[in-house]
Amino acid sequence: MATKAEREAKKTARRSRLLRSNPWLQRPRRERLGFALAAFCLFAPIGILNRVMHLPATPRPLGFVLLSLLLSGIFAAYMVFTFDRAALVIAGSLTITLCTFSLANWESSWRQRQATQIESRQPTPEQIAAENAVRQYRARMNPTLLRETLLTIGMIVLGYIFFVHAFGRQMEKRNLLEAELKIARRIQESLLPPSERKTHDWHLYGTVQPASEVAGDYFDYLGLPNNRLGVLIADASGHGVSAGLMMAMLKSQLLNATVDDPQQLLAQLNRSVRQLAPKNMFVTAAYVILHPSHEAEVITVGHPPVLHYRATSRSVEEIRTASVALGFSEKLIVQSQHCQLAAGDMLLLYTDGLFEQLHSKEDEFGLQTLKTTFARHTHLAPALACEQILAEVAAHRGSQPQNDDITLVVIQPVKA
């Protein structure tokens, strides 16, 4: 037999699963109650209107009208909390249908009893005349229609009041959240370096295109000794606020990190991700060190390969080093590859959101298409090359929303 602590643990686990499966239950109770009351009042008149459309000669008792109202309203409020769970919606629909049939049978039985009682009586001519006068009066004034119409209008007005109150509170919170996200976006943009960077030996251009207000991508230019330049591009798993906070944390770590040694720099970032990132979050990165001699040292940790366009062969090569992403293991071992850039060559650093964009037919842009697109625009300046690549990706995506953050950095050697 389960102990009290085990029963409480199971109850807590069930509640946690329920909260995760139904987003409405994650809202404050007052908000959920407001929306449920609004749904109840707005949809309850459906039961009344259904009866108004089939008015009998004898008016129905108020009890039948109230039961119809309750059935319609309860079902609407029930749908508010179970709209994302098909099984519960079907079960609720069947329950309401059975209750409706039961109410109809009850009403039919009541009318049969009324008819039997009327037939069992032998009214006098005076009584018959009086009943005819009452029946004509009912047909002329139709008090049932008036009563139920007024009740319908009252319920709709009350539901509108509840809805405006609940929706107004939601809009206030939404406006506040949007304002805070815009501030977060501006703060994050301030953490990025200027898009264009020119040195005596290199011409670089980078850009970030967020999928939401806050991006989970990041790039930076790092000044190194001996006239070298470091280029870092990183991508936190997912996108949105949590990924954006991770990128802000990496920026703060870079300000205090030892950037001379790439092994030491990435090891420091790896420790920070493991200590500060939520469970199951990781960061992929590519780090390129540019030498004055137009030599590039490339390191990737769980990141898509760096693309190197060679002007002599008009081909695009992939440069990748075998290493897990930041945050996967306590000890990070990295390797580097060196490549020499000649006149007309170009490097492209990017995040996976660039080639994983989906078309309406759900086919990805793809790495091979990206390589072809990159090669087609290498004769342009880095800023124009970035613009053209992003334009082709957007054209492929069409009307589909951007499903991930996009970041790319184009590196071009400057002719001596």
C-alpha cells in the first residue's frame, strides 16, 4: 500500500503533467475564471435560442429554459480549459449531447402529462372560451419569446462585460511584455559589435536576423595580439528569451576571458555554459583567428562547417573540426584547421537557421543550396554578399514564418 508521501508525490506529478499539457492552467486563477465566465455567458444563450426557434403552443416552464442555458454555458466554459486536448473535448461533447437528449425526453414526458390532464377534464363552454382567449393572447403577445429574448440579451451583455474585463487585463500584460522585450532587444543589439569591420588585411561584415524579439545567436570581433583578429559566432539551442539571456552571458564572459589562446577561451565558455545554462541547453560555436598573412585558423564546436570559397577553383570547401558543443561535457578538447586565403577567396560563418529555413512545401533551403548561393555572390563586397544571401533565403521561405534565428559573417581578405 502506498504511503502518504508517495500519494502526494504522484498527485504532484499528475498536476505537473496537467500544467504542462494545458497552457490555460498555467495562467492565474482569476484570469481563467474571467475567460470561463465570459464563455459561459456568451454561449449559454445557444440553448435558449434553440428553444425560441421551436416555440410550442404551451410555453415551457422556466426550469427547462434554465437547464438549456446551463448545459450550453457549462460546455463553453469546459471548452476553454480543454481546447487543446481532443479526448476531453470529445468526451465533453458526448456528455452534453446525452444530457440534451435526456432533457428533451423529460420535456416530452412533461408535455404528455400536460396533454393527458387536459384531456381528462371536461371543460364547460365558458372554460373553453376562456382558454381560447388566453391562447389567442399568448399567440399575440408571445410572452415566452419576450422572456427568453430578454434573458438572451442579458446573458450576452454580461458575457461581453466579463470578456472585456479579462481581455483588457491580458492586453495590459501583453503590452507590458512587448515593451520589456523591445528593451531586451535594444540591450542585446548593444552587445553586438558594429556590423562592418575593416583592417589593413581583412574586410568583415556580420548581421543577426532574430526569429523573435530576442535572438539566441551571437557574433563578435575580438582583437588579438600580433595584429590578429578573432571572429566568434555562437548559437544557443532554441530561440527566444532564454537563448538571448545565454548569449548575454557569453558576452559578459568574453569581456573577462583570456582570448589569446583559443583552447583556453573555449574551455572558459564551456564551463560557464555548464554552470549557468538550464538543463538540456547547449551552445554551438565557430571561432576563426585571422592572421595578417591571410591565413585563417578555424575551430568549430558542434557548429555547422565554415565555408571557404576558393577563387582559383571556383569551389566551396567545408571546414569543420570534430568537437562537441559547449555545455555537453566538463572537459572540452578542440582542434583547429588552417587555410590560406588568396585574392578573391571568401569565408562564410553562419548559424543553422540560415539553411534550415522551410518552404511552404516543407523542404529546407539546405547546406548544398547555401554553398551554391554563397559562391554566386563572392564577387561582391561582404555587406552586399550578406544581403543577397539573406534575400535568397527569404525568397525560398516565401510566406512561411522564420523558424530560427539567422546569423552570418562574411570574411574577405584585402588585397596587399
